[in-house]
Amino acid sequence: MENIKNIIFDLGGVILNIDLKRTENALRELGIDNLSTYMTQFHISSFFKEYEMGKIDDATFIKSIQSLSPKPLTEEEVISAWNALLLDFPQERIELLRNLKEKYRLFLLSNTNLIHYRKFQQQLFLQTGGYLEDLFEKTYYSHTVGLSKPDVAIFQLVINENKLDPGETLFVDDTESNMLGAKQAGLQVAYIRPGTSIIDLFSPAIGGIEF
């Protein structure tokens, strides 16, 4: 970390706890039992990807989900099931970010979508009285910039807009496939292995973290 001046953080699984199985189970209860064929943490296809990239709106996405079920689903049922994967923001991670912000330029780079965005911002506000934009110099979401990880273009966007030196910038993510695009952009990378967290990464004894 001696040469690092900037840190780009992923959100889900790094700052915000998530559990994809919760959404998969919630949708299964609504009659959709093949979600895994459309969406995993490492591969998103069909309209899931379009929604993540901001290419379709909420209504179109919800109707697409509804079309997967053999029974009628309300908009509220779809939204509730879709948001089930969003868990909590561990307080120690929030405090860590606040401390890091005093020494480093911090950025957020997340593959997400508008329904999730509304929900996790609401959760964070209820918990801390603030939003993610209060913790970072700038936030980047796939559905607003029309790009997503691991495409090198989204990393280049963050670098160029903020005049970052890639060699002085660390990218932190829990999805190994995202490391490739970051490395192609010249960034330093830290892969958060399962069972570890950013608390481990920035503690004196670093375990389970791959640079």
C-alpha cells in the first residue's frame, strides 16, 4: 500500500453483504425455478444484463421477470424477491471507509441496477443517515454509465474522469473475473477471497487476499 493513493471499491460482497441464493429462492417461491440459468455472480445474460447496463427501464425488467412465471405476479412481489439478495452494511466496513477517506481518494464501482440502487441506498440511510456518495469522492454504477465490469472501458472511465495514475490505484473486488479488466487498465488489484473482507485487507495481518 506504500505507493497507493487511490482505491476503487466494488460494492456487493465487499461493502454490502449479499446472498444471491435469497433472490433465487424468493423467485422460486413465485414460480420461477430457473433463475440460475439467467443470472449468477459471474455471468448475467438476457434482460438481466440489459437492465444492469441501463438499457431497459424498471417496467420492462419487471414484466420480463413476470413472463418467467407460470402464474400472475404483482410488481411488488417481483421487487421484493429481486431485492432479497441485499443484506446489510457491516458497521465496521463503514468506519473503515471513513478512516481510509482521510488518507486516500476513494471511488465506488458497482455492477448494479436501479431497483437495487434504491433499496441499498435506503438501507444505508436508515443505518447511517447518509448515502454511498458521502463515503466516496465519486460513485460509478453500471446502470448509469452503460458499462459494466469486467469490460476494461469502465475502469478506463474511472481513471480518465478522475485523472488517476493506474499504478497508484488499487481496485478491490470479490469477483475474480473482474480482475482481468482492471489489470488491463493498469490498476493494482486485490481479490477478496470467500470468508475474508476488506477489514482483513487493511489490517496488519493480511490473510485470504490475493494481489
